[in-house]
Amino acid sequence: MGSYCELYIKDYPIATTKNEIDPFLLSLFQTSDLNVFERKIGDRIQVLYGRENEEEEEEKAIQYFNSAKNIRDRLNVMGFTLTRTIERFEESKEESLVRLRERIEDKTFNDSDRMNKILTNEIQILENNSFDDFIEAVKEIFEHNYGFAVKKENLPDKINPIIPYLLDYGYGLDRFPYDYDQRTLLRALLEATEPDAIITYDITELLESGYYEGEPEEVYDEVIGNLTFDYELGEKFLILTEGTSDINILRDSLELLYPHLTGYYSFMDFGVSNASGSASSLVASIKSFVGADIKNKVIALFDNDTAAESAISGLSKTKIPPNIKIKQYPIIDIAKNYPTIGPTGITNMDINRLACSIEMYLGQDILSQKEGLMPIQWKGYDSKLKKYQGEIIDKTKVQKDFKKKIKECKEDRNKIKDEDWREMHDLLQMIFNTFNE
């Protein structure tokens, strides 16, 4: 008979595999999402072919779960964005239409009025309905909990025609047009799901039946580790920065603001300080990675300033492979009219691409002092770019205040909403979307 593991949105089955864990689905979870608990077999969500079990018998349930919002964020990081999902929907729909039209013309296949009616109906549903129409149908399916093998006679007379189309073959929602990667299907279905709904991957039967040895905690590394050929699953995104301070700030911010995504990123510290020339050191590291033919996905982050722009120009003759992305910290509103200290005193100006190091992303609450925003001091002049390089006047104090802010918010997460994180959210979102551009 075999054993199964299942992916659920709330209590609705989305994907099922027999005798093995799907590593691509498991990659959407982290070891911290593991939940092991005792339950009665009768408390399982009974989905597949009426399994025969003693309802009162106890078992050790083994599940990974997290919220729909967090799983959606992880899918986006891995490249399964809504835009990509809609593109795959349209491609899959067109492939299905081509196949259905060929079958209508094939008299050995289309040999009766009944078959012709079925094929024509499917063509009309695909031709006349968009991605949003399919999502609305899925919402109705979730709302009314229409099961895998629901009979047409048990459906309302006046029902969205997409619903019986999706459920007709008794395979759940597999007829939703997608590219055969279950992550694409899940990303689409999350558009019909509340953000706080729980997504569960239940692997109980497979461990109970001995398909995987070892403790539940060891299964994750075993399954993901067997896919070393696919660095998207087996390895994290590597982040390089100009210096150690940037790494510490980004790591602390990621852990605080997006804890569900920390497992997908690794920060590499080469012991480089934030002193002058660190942008050049980052360029040297990038060239080393290129020369070593590193296959991991790498994000090299430069400051949003003159020194970074000058250093990046040194990569103009280096062929950067697609797995390495060169990024500068994003343009931010707070920097568009910011106080600077020059020969004529304090002047407000746009310091984007001139003087925005990581400190400019720590929040207005951190940058503010009694006299207003902590100003930028102009340091040097780049004759090639014809731009000045600036630096915030008391970098040490800014970093110390931010560490205190992070510490207090970790101790009481309710304080997060009371602090200013706008620029840090912009920076982290840029990182998350780097490979989706």
C-alpha cells in the first residue's frame, strides 16, 4: 500500500508523495519548524483512499509547519514570486490548450459526442478564465472544504465551473495550471490563503514505516543534504559586505525582523573593517569568487556612496557570472534632504550615492540628536567621478545605539512596532528580491 507524506493549507491537502519526502517542499521549512507530538491516529486528516487504522491507537506525529505569510516570504526568496507564478500559469494553460485542441482533432481519441463535449468544456474553461478567476475558485473550494473525491452530484447546481474542473480527477488541485514544481502550485494557492493560516508538511507515516532512519531532527539534513547538486536547496545565499559592522547589523536585523528567513542566508566575514578601502577589499573578494568558479548564489553588498561606486568600476572588465549579484544599498528617502557639513557650514542635500553607509539605514530614531539629524561630514573628493565622499560624524555612537535598540527589541518583541525600521526594511527587501530581478 505504501506510506504517504502530505502538504496542507490549514486542513486542506495540496500535495502528496508516496514513500519519500519531497525535498523541494521540505526546503520551504527550517529545522526550527519541526513539531513532534503524540496524537491518536484517528486525529489525522484523513485524505487518501480511506486508510484503515485503529482510531484510538496513539502515534508520534512528525510535522513541519509555519504560517502562510512566512512560507510565501520564503518562496519569494527562492524565486517563486507572484509574477513568476502567473507566467508559469499562462505557459501551462497554453500547453494544455494545445494538447486539448490536438485531441479534439484526433478521431482515435475523440471518438464520441461525450468525449468531444468534455474536451470542448475544458478548452472553454481554460480560454475564458484568468489566474485571478482560478484563485477565486480555489477560495470557494477552501471555504466549502470540497474534498479530493467530491462527487459532482454533491456540488451545488449553480457553481463556478472551474471548481468541478479542478476537482474532476480526484487529485486535489493538481489541475491548477502550473509547471509541475509543487512550489509553484503552492505559491499560487497562497494567494487564496489568509496570511496567518498554517501550512503543514506531515511526514509521520514515512518515519513510522522506516523509510528514513534516525531521529526526526536528523531527517531534514538527510533529505536536503542528498541534493548537493542543487545549490538552491543544499546551500544558503552568501552575503558579502564591505566590513564586519555591516555583517553584524544585517544579521541582527534579519534575525529580529524576518526570523523565518534567517536559515536561507549566510554572511561571510573576511575580517575587513569599515575603514577606508573596504569597498576595494570587497571587489577583491568578488574577483576571488569569480576566479574560483563558486557555484553558490552570492550577493555582494556595497555602500550607497562614492567610494563604492568608484570601487565597483574596478569590476568593469571582470565577467560576473549570473550567480553573483553586485548591489549597492538602496536609494532612501531620508537621504534626499539630509544635513551635511562642508566649508560653508551645514547644508541639506541629497546624499544618495555619495555618503550612505549602513548607518543611514538604522532608523531616524537612531540618527536623531537634540540638534536634529546627525550630519554627514565630507571627507574626500574622487576626481574620476567628480564626487565627494561623506561619512556620518559619530559612527561609533550610532552603531552603539542601534545595538541597544536591537537588544531591547529582542527582549520584548512588542517594542519592534514602536521603533523606526523603514530603511532597514527597504535594504532587506532588496536583498530578498536580488535574484528575482
